[in-house]
Amino acid sequence: MYHGTLVFATGNTNKVKEVQALVGSDVAVKSLHDLGYFNELSETHDTLEGNALEKAQFIFEKFGENCFSEDTGLEVEALNGEPGVYSARYAGPDKGAEDNMALLLEKLKGQTNRKARFRTVISLIIDGKEFRFEGIVEGQILEARKGTAGFGYDPIFQPTGYDRSFAEMSLAEKAPISHRGKAVSQLLEFLKFF
């Protein structure tokens, strides 16, 4: 089993908490802020895979630390996979989660097909080698926000088989069934035999 520290190439403390809850005490997950890095990492690719690798490579080259990065997209069937790789800045570069949700709900007005999925791609770099993992959770976009927990699109995404949005679930409930949780569990399986 891999023991030690892994840098999660993000400044998003919610994501770091979510991942640390999944990995337990075997691996210490550090954020970019723990390294004293507070700049936004660039995402210049039009795929989740490309963005995840770009961020992980940058951190590995800059700090020489084993690290991983992820990129996540919400893919809505009726919108041909939008917002996808642009999920975080769907309503514009200076807009936040509320604006992104408002735009998505507006685009889906009157739409009966509300099928969607969250997809997370993780790029792990250990000793200069890259390994990739993917997690997907199917669900649907609700007509209105429900719940106050979580972040991003959580208040309007309801996973298949559940009658609550991600924002109505505790971290302990959401983590194992989420896209990020599934990708992280693959990462952990890999680390067990590293």
C-alpha cells in the first residue's frame, strides 16, 4: 500500500475534504494551499482527460511531489453533453455555481428528458508516471434546487435510485456513490498494490 502524502492539485477545500474522507488515514491529502500555491491552475483542453493531466503535470514539475488532479463535468443528454468540460464556468468565467445552475435550468425549461451524468477523470502522477481513473454517476436534473449541502450542481442533480439531490445528502452518504467517489475508489485500489 502506498503510504505518505499525495497532493491534490486543487484549491477547492470541499473537494479535498471529500477525497480525504474517502481515503481515510493511510494517505494524507494535501491541497495546493498546503504547498503555499494560491493561483488558479489552467485548464486549456477541451476534454476532462486533458485538463486533469495538465494540472497534475504542472504540480509535479513545479513541486516534485506525487500528486493527482481531477476534472469533472456534468453531461446533460438533452443538451448534447453540455456543460461537460465547461461545467465550472458554464455561465461565464467570472460566474459561480448559482449562475451555472440558473443557466442550466433555463436551458432545460419544458424539457422532459432530464437525464444527466457526472463524470470525473483523475490523473495520478507518481514518480513521473501517469495513471488514469474515471468515475461516472447517472442521474437527472431536477426542476428546482433541493438541499443546501455539497457544492457546484449538487442541489439540482439527483442520482439514479435515490429520491434526494446530492445537496440533501451528507458527505458520508454522497462520497461513495458520487462520480468523484468512484474515481477515488479506483485510485485507492491502485494505491493498495503500488
